[in-house]
Amino acid sequence: MSTDIQISPSLQAFIQALQAPAPLYLVGGGVRNALLGLPEGDYDLTGPLPPEEILHLSKRAGFPAVLRSSKMGTVEIRLCGNIIEYTPFRIESYPPGGGHHPARVVFTQSMEQDALRRDFTVNALYADLATGRVLDPVNGLADLAGRRLSACRPSAVETLRDDGLRLLRMARFAGELGFEIAPDLMQAAQRFAPQIHAISAPRIWAECSKIVLADVKYQTPGGHARAMQALEVSGVLYQLIPELKEGKGVTQNKIYHAFDVLGHNLAAYSASLPEAALRWSALLHDVGKPRAKDETGRMIGHDAIGAAMSAEILTRLGADNHTVRLVHDLIARHMFDLNGSAKLNTVRKHFAVWGFPFAEQLIALRRSDIAGSGRPLVDMDTAGKWEQILTQMRSQGCIDDIRQLRISGAEIMQACQLSPSPMVGRIKQALFEQCAMDPEKNDPRWFRWRPKCTLSWNGAVSNFWVCHIFSVFPCYTFSRKAIRLSWPFYVCLQGAWHVQRAHLSVYIAIDPKIG
């Protein structure tokens, strides 16, 4: 492997303009990626000069610069529209517990001491910005050639004991680069896995978000599976998501599943498409099975239980609200039409209400679920059926958002002589679902409003004076010719001393003639 790299013209111009009195070095991912032939990473610079001097030299040379951290000595410099960071050589000491932030930082003139405070040897390679020559104080070149992750310090225990975030970085780099993890590093990770709890949720989520897409960054086949396997073997996965471990040893129907619940979740995750929400959904889609089995003796209802659990898990990990909601909804609905028996119109209505993008994600989740079963020949995959229906709906011009309905709330209020109320929204929703069945109906001219009110009394239609309505619970049903909105309620009738249940229905006729 070459021990020289090509320095980019912008960095060369920067160094020439800086006229620094001491060598400056590119360090970390930028050097590693250059040697591996991968896209350039971040420009992280280091050297023996104190941050104040770099700040002064940069401003003198006309490069905007700011001191971001006096403790770490971090200087941000704007170069050709990009931000590069300079941190001086330093020695770090950490408090017990692996909390990521060093308790004490001391600047040094020694590259070797600076290298020892870093995480992995392949991230501790230094390239002289003046010559491109690569310096290797901790044997990183050998690990790079062997495609191996090793700790910078002679003892991997010291490397992972200091900073719990390195547990996640270890898994991520193994996945992104396709590297093996040195045995001593994995053993240290197993020992210090509980220290992941010292890391803040935002940092955990930032790393986990990269882990589930570890195959994407450098197009590494199976990188996300390799990274997840590292988390699983180290025990870090079960520190973060102990609910997953509940599925270990929980057997399933051998006709449909070759693995226990835990193995199935991991296999479905490995088979999932490279989209973060899909991968979280695949990993957690059956997380509710053990608890459903404990409660009922069967796994019925595990979708609802698992959806609630997934929301708790992702919130705990620091996920954003959108991801939490999306994963929750995908898991809640992943059992829909499992055996393919749902009627065409039922599927169409659900796809319209859920939205086509969600339907596509549900199809993808179903495919990963089947692929992760270990029984690919079992005829349970309804994804093909759904895909045909979705394609048909799109070709027909079906709408999948109520905002695409060409009848406004104002028009509904005018036609039905209603004031603003939740009833207007329910009528609009019914019309939206009707248009999902028949997209030609999405035209105000198709509707002729003929409200008809009836009061149902023990199955008979009658007229009564209603003195008081105690409670109202509206609902609706519809057919191709009419929408029926109904309100079951309790009324006190004029001349009667007791309360009876009554039923009010409003029919909105749908006229199939444009007039």
C-alpha cells in the first residue's frame, strides 16, 4: 500500500497561503479514505501549533476562522465554501464511566501521544499537507491492508473504557468499511457494553442512524448487517434495545419461520431496503411477539403491542418524531391482509387513506418480513398483489391525500346547510374514500346533495320531538350511491319520563350523472 496521498489543490493553496512555522497534517477519515480509494471524508487537520496561532495565521491569510472550543482547541476554518477543523496535538484523560467528554485536555508537541488518544488505528494516520507523505505512529497501515479495526492503545480496554461512543463507532466503521473487528477489541466491547448508557440520546441516535445505513455511504454490500452483527455480538444492541433480547429462544411456527423471534427480526433487518425507517421497522416489527405470547399464550395482537414498544424504544434512543410515528404505523399495519384475503376495494381504501408513499413502504416491509422468515418458498407474500393494486390506482389517477379532493369544506357546508363543525370533516373524509374507489367521482359536478333525516326507534322510523341530546358519537358508512352519516345518541322524549336510545341518519345521495 502506498504511503503517500494526493493533497487536494484547495488544501495545497491553503497551506501555501498560511505559511505556518510548523508542519500541519491531514488526519483521520481523509487519509484513510484516500489510501482506500474511497470518496474524501471530512478535512480534519492537526499539528503542534496552538489554536490561537492557527486562528491568527488563517485570518491573516484571508480565511474566515473561529475558535469553536477553547478546551479542545478546535478552530473552524472556511475554505472554498467548506468547513475544515484544526485541533492541536493533545492528550486526553477521561472520568470513569465512559462519558465521551474528556475531563482534562493537555496540548502536546508529540504526534505519537496524539495518536494514542484516538479510537482506531486506521483513523490515526497522518498526512503531511506539504508533501502528502503518510505517517503511521500506531501501525494503522497494517490494519488498513488487513481490513481490520484495532484499538490505538496497546490495550483495547483503555481505548473503550474512556469513551462509550466508541462502541457504536466500532460497529459503524466495521459496517461502512467492511472491516473485521480485532478479537481483543471485541472482547473489550463486550466488557464495556454497559457504558453506552453514559452517552446522550442525541449522540446515540446520530450513530445509530449511520449504522442502519452503513452499506450506503461507501456502497459496501451488507454493511448494515455487519454493523448490526457487531452490536449484537458485543452486547451493545441489548443494552440499547433490551426488548429485542426477549425474542431470543422464542420459537415460532416452523412452517413459516426458520428462526426464533430475535433471529427473524435480525434477518428481516438484513433483507430490508436502504431506507432508515424501513430498517428500523424491520428490526422491530415482531418485537411485540414475546409479550403477546406471555399475555395470551399466542402471538395474536403482537402488531399493536410491537408498534407501541417501537415508539418507546425509538423515543428512548433519541429518534425524531417523524421517524417514531412512521415506524409505529408501519409495524401497527404490517399484518394487514397477511393471507391476501382482503377485498380489492378494502385494499384500495386503505392505500388511499394511508397515502401511496406509506403503501410502498409497507410493501417493502412485507417483502423483508418474508425474506427474513428463512422460508422464502412459503406462499404468504401479498406484496405482489399490493404492488399491482397500487400501480393500478396510480394509473387511474386515484388520490391519496384528502387535500386533493376537489370539493371544499365550504361547498359541503353550503350544500348541507351546516355550520363549521367536525361533521364537515367527516363528510369530506367519506367523500375522499369514495373517490379512492372511483377516481372519476373527484369532481363537484358528480354530487347532488339530497339530505334525508330519519330517527330510528327500535328499528322503526318515526318522528319525535327531541328535548335533549345527552351524548353524540358520529360515524359514517357509504356505498356507491350514498353516504350515510349516523349519530347514535340518548334522548329524553317529550311526554316520556325515561331515556331511550335513538339513532339519527343523514343520507347524502351521490348522483352518477353530471348535470
